[in-house]
Amino acid sequence: MGYSRWNRWWSILFLLVPVLGVATFAVSMAEVGPFHRHWLPDNVNEFGGVIDDLYYFILYLTGAIFVGTGLAQFWFMWKYDGGQHSEPVKYTHGSHTLEVVWSILPAATLLFIAIYQMNAWADQKMRRPVIDVGSDQEEGTADDVYQEPLAVVTGRQFEWRIRYVLPGEDGKTGTSDDDLHIVNDLHIPVNEKVVLQIESQDVLHSFFLPNLRVKQDVVPGMKQFVWFQANRTGVYDIVCAELCGWGHYKMKGRLTVESRSDFDRWVAEQYALQQSTQLPMTTSMTESE
Amino acid sequence: MSSVAGAHDAPHENAHGHTFGSFVSTYVFSLDHKIIGLQFLFSTLLWFLVGGLLALGIRWQLAYPWHDMPVIGRMLFAEQGGQISPEFYTMLFTMHATVMIFFVIIPILAGAFGNYLIPLMIGADDMAFPTLNMLSYWFMWPAFIAIGSSFFAPGNGAASGWTSYPPLSTMQTASPGSGPAQTLWLLGVTFVGISSMMGSVNYMTTIIQMRAPGMTMFRLPMTIWGMFITAVLQAFALPVLTAAGFMQLMDRVVGTGFFAPEALVVNNAAAVTGGGQPLLWQHLFWFYSHPAVYIMILPAMGMVSDIIACFSRKPLFGYKPMVYSISGIAGLGFIVWGHHMFVSGMNPVLGLTFMTSTMLIALPSAVKVFNWLGTIWGGNIQFTTPMLFALSFVSMFVIGGLSGIFMAATPVDIFIHDTYFIVAHFHYVLFAGTAMAVFGGIYFWFPKMFGRMMDERLGKVHFLLTFVFLNGTFFTMHILGAVGFPRRLADPYHYETFRHLLPMNRFMTWCAIGMVGTQIIFAFNFFYSMFFGRRVGRNPWGANSLEWAAPSPPGHGNFDFQPIVYRGPYEYGSPESDTDYYPQTQPPPTPGAHPVPSPAHS
């Protein structure tokens, strides 16, 4: 086979993989120039930081392996280019020691990551906020009293129906007649632990709050909970992240994080508006976009 | 005509007798594994084109949302003035994935390369069951017809994602593509399954029963190990998908309620019965489709191992660890399916179990990468086109493997699930990984298939442009994923969070157009070289494994002598040999020093 001097460039091409790979991530992380906001969106969830920390931890770890293997591959391709040297090849079938080393090291690292993150996962998905730990003074046992959801969010092609569970005129929660019904416009108080009950009325949807690092598929027939604590006021997107039909892309909601007083005022206003219009919510609320 | 170890009585011998010399029995309903392999190859390459064009449709919408599609827009959607409609977009990504997975990657690896290479590389004259083999190809055709005709059903094709999650897929009212198109989709996938099952049984039997004398299991090339483990995976995983497919079909057409919960109403139509569970489908689907991810990469890993060893002119580093690691991937592959469902509503406690097994499956993949690097270390690397594709497989698979760790980490997966991070991940594994290995494999075995070389210069241009454009298209997807950019949205830009990502998407689209355009070079090279390429002999690459001892192209019965195997396939640079390779069939220099081994099975 003929050797061409161009062959030297192939190793360089492969060197570009770690170089440009790291550079792409670096400019995105630094958000320089056109890469402004090309990184994790602002996290406004008190409990979301742990997800970002874990993301960075894995990013640095895998980044090091990516650079290491990439450089090794470049170096071997450069050094052992058959057109450049005529030494006999290293006639070896492998190394037991190396195999043991490069099995045990990744295994230990991977197991470490696995165990290290378990607590974060449990906080996000398993330890629903408790307001009273019960008589045994221990959380996670059967006599815990869970925090009531602030609202029930129901996905439906292609909108988010929100029901605030209010005591209303009869002074009792759980009676839906006097609840506040809203579409696509979720308001929550800042700096408070918020629990939402999420459901689906028809197909699968996924309740995704990018700025709060919250995502949970909603499944018809199932009742699920998400919890978070927003620590900054503002308006954020509610995204549907599970394909729900042709209009999936437009199943957009808005999350407004506001002070407790603003929130209370908004609820009161909306409730008054709802009572005054006297329309059943199904007719007034379907015009979403 | 050889009779290999008397293992079978060559039922296909009739096929090339004088009475059956007609075109139809030779090239259409052929029983010859090589013709069947080429039939798979041509069919899948054609579908590769279809899948690529569907991808360009997706990319067009993401770069120029609601803009008139140039040229073909007016033809396809005249009533919308040349725009892609959201339901059409939903169909595009559903059918892109369906075509690429079920009609390209799975059949090109197992069907094309598996068929062509298995008998040649183990020293057999054909598959164990030639008729079954022929049927495995012809059962693809009902699938081609079903999926092909679904493009003409209402909705222009199935549109509930390639994962086909109910209730979107089971309720006919749920979406424009949830009608007959979805039924055709299910039938198509079922026929692919039947075809794969026929292939799988045949491959396992052939590899176990029909190896040439001396070809022990641990003398098999890695390609064959990859094919063997893949066949085992298919045999155990496919029945679950087939059953699940029929359950979904029943939900759709008979009115059962396997996947429909109580009192389900979709788009103002009620399900006939309830009491089912949508998550059941996800469990059954991923019980097949996660192993299918390995079905889509293990043969590629095997091919890459063979190509890298050949062009490093050096033995494969750690042959047995390589075999154990693909077996480990296959074993663990059955207990990781839940990692597709971390945020699905599955019990989060189960998420911890699946997270741990998923983390562990990264280990055998890492071992393989280290061994490939060990193979090129100290070699005498020849930068041929197949070698460049194989080297890029290693480089790209590292990216695809490492990004998997992010999503295996359950808390991180909460954020990146169903975003472009996932899209980046599986395109690095399946396109930058498997498809690049497939290209490498085609360049590598082309001289065996057609007796002519593909043009090296065009091959290198094809490689360079594909490599550059694929990274331009897919690497940037990681960045989109970090912002949380969701998959499957026809217009993500009306969200404040994602509005500013349009320029990056335009860049990616132009890279994707470049990538698809580059394949014209490949297609030209392929067909030109078939007829006008440089003629070569049996072993143009100086490779060791058995297929290179057969004529190029091999006739019926493959070998014009009885292959006897004296050693493993990776004895490159052996001091025992005068050349820098040492074919498996070449007897040792001093007769008697190495007694002729007994047959692998008696």
C-alpha cells in the first residue's frame, strides 16, 4: 500500500476531537460572544443546585477521560504511523495487569458515582416534603403527614390545566367547586417549599421546568408529585417534554414566581374573576394560545 | 466444493446446479448467504437514503421553522404553501428513527454483514439453514411495504415517536398519525422482528455447529463474536417486543385495554376498555429496545476490532477481555432497560437499581476502548479508508459512551431527559459509532464482495467530510441539551428559554445537509468501483481471517479448499511468520511441531 505524506494529517484530525470538543464546552460554559446563554439555564430552585453540581462533577470527570483517551489515540496514531517508522510492531496479545487495572479503576469510579448520587435522587423524587413526622419522630415512616399540594396540574392536549385547592366559601379544601381554575399560568410563592400534584387527562405529557430542574412525566391514571423551592422571583417556562401529539410543541405554560403577598393577591383576584364570570371553566379555558 | 467437517449435507447444492441456473434462483430467491447478504446491503443502503432525507426534513424545520421548504416543499405540502406542518414534523422524527433503526442499522449489521461474513469467517460453505436465511430477507419486504405504505396513510406516517408510547399510539383519535399509519407501523416492526428472529436462530446455529476444523470459539474473529452475542440478544429480547406489539395492536383494533387506564378520554373519544397501564408498554418496549441498542453496536465493535488489528499490523490487544466484555455488555444489557424510564413515573426506588446497573455497563465499554487503544499502541498503522473509519469509531464511541454517564446519573437525567443531550448521545453511538463502522466495513470487505477495490482517494474524502460534518451536527447537540432544549418539538423557539438557540440550530442543519450530501461521494464510489474498481486477489489487505483465503468474490460453497484453522485471527507481526501477517489457514513452518488440531466439534 502506498503511503502519502498526507497521512500525517490524520492524527492531527483526531487531535482536533479533544481540542475542539473541550473548546466547544468551554466557550459555552463561559457564555462568550454568540454562546451567550448556551449553558445550563439559571437555576432558581433551592433543591436544584445539587443536580447542577452533579452535572459539573460528571462533566469534569468524563472530560478528563475524554481528553485522556483522545490524546492517547492521537499520540499512538502520530507515533506509530506506519509511514514514518520501520521498527517491528510490538508483538503482544495484551496485558493481564493492565486489564485488571483498567477494569477495577472504572468500576470503582462508576460505583462511586452511583452511590454518591443516590441521596440527591431520593431528595428529588422519593422524599416528598413532610410537615409532621408523626409520633415516632422519624421521617420516612408510615405516620408521616405530607405537605398538601399547592395546586393540581393536569396535562391535556395541548395545555396545562391548573387547579388551586382553596378552602373557598365553604371553608373546606378538597371540594372542587370553589377551587381556582387556571390554564397555563402557574403562580407560586417564592422561598417556600411547593408541592404540586401532577396528572394527565389524556396521553403522556412531561411537566418540565428547566429553570427549576424539575421534570416528571405525567401518566393518565397515575397521580404524582413534584416539589421544589423557588428562590428568585420571575417568569419562567413550563415545557411539555414528552411527545403528546401534533401540538406537542405548543403545550407551553408560564410559571410566575412572586412574593407571598403578590401570590395571595393574584389568587384572590383570579378567584374573584372566576366567580364573576360564572362560566364553567371548560368553556372559558380552552382558548389557550 | 468443500464439505466442511461433514457438519451438514449442504442443502443449497441444488441451487447452483445446472437446472437452477436462472436469474431468479441466483439473484432473487437465492439461498446463497452472500447473495442474501448483498440483498440486505442494497436494501438497507436504499433505506439509509430515505432515513437521511427524513432527517433533513427535521433539520429544515429546526433551522427555518415554518419557512417554505425549498423545491420539494411545494410538491409535498402544496396546501400549506410549502411549510412543514407540526403533524408532519411529528411524523418525520418518528419515521426517521423507525427507518434508521429497523430498516438500516439492525438489518445492515446482522442481515448484510452477518450473512455475508459469518460462513466465510468461520470457514463454512453456507449458513446452517439456507432456506430460513432466504426467508429472513424476504420477510423484510412485508415490513418495507407496511412502513412504506404508512407514508400514504392519513397523517403521512406513524407519528407517536419510534418508541410508540401509548395512549398516543393506541388511541386512534390521539393524533393524525395514530390511525391506520400506526397499525401499519406495528405490522412493519413485527415483520422486522420475524426476520431478525429467523436470522438469529440461523447465526447461532451456524456459529456453534459449522466452524471449520480447528476453529475453536476462542479463535473466532471479534466480528463473529459480535454477531453471535447479537443473535443471542435478539433471540431472548425479540419475543417480548413481538408480544408487546401484538398487545398494542389489540388495544388499537380489537379494543383490549392493556395500556389504557380506567376512564381514558383522548381528544373527546373514550377508550373502549380501561384498567391497563401505559407504563407497561414502556417496560416491555425497552426490555427489547435496550438490548437492541447493543444489537446495534456489538457487531460494529467486532468489525472495528478486526479492522484496527489488521491495519495496526499487530495482534488485537486483550482478545479474551474483549470477548468477555461484549458478553458482559449483553448480560447487563438485559437489566438496564429502566434507565429509559427514570422520570416516566416508574417507582423512583427502582430508578436506583437501574441506575447502578447502568453505571456498571459502562465498564465493559471502557475496557473495549482501552483495548483498542492498546491495539494501535506499538503498531505499524496504515491509514487506509477502513482504518480511518474504524479509528473514528473509537474516538466517537468514547464521546457517546461518556455522555451516557450523565444520563445514567438519575438526578442529572431529570434535567437532560428528553432533551438534545439524549439525541446527541445516541447519535454518537449509532451514527458516529455504528454507521462509521459500517462504512469502514464496506470499504474493508468490498474487495471480497466484488473482487474490486473501492477508490481510496474518494474514500478518504468521504471519510474526512463525513467526520467533520457529523461532529458539526451532533457535538453541538450536547450544548443544546445543556440548555434543556427538548426533543420532538416542531417549534422550540416560542419558549423564552430556547429562543436564542436558533443560530446554533442553523449551523447544525447546514452540517447535516453537508453530511447527507457527502454520501453522494460514497454512492458514486460504491457503484463505480463495483464495475470499474481495481481488480484484486484474495487478500488485498494482508489480513488473517478465513474470508481472505477464499476467492474474491467467493463462489458458491465459498472455499475452493478445505480450510483448516491453526491459530487465532490476529497473528499480525508474528515472529513465526515471514510476512507481517499469518493467515489462520497457513500451516505452521515445521510440520509436526504444532499438531493439526482436531475439529472444533466432532
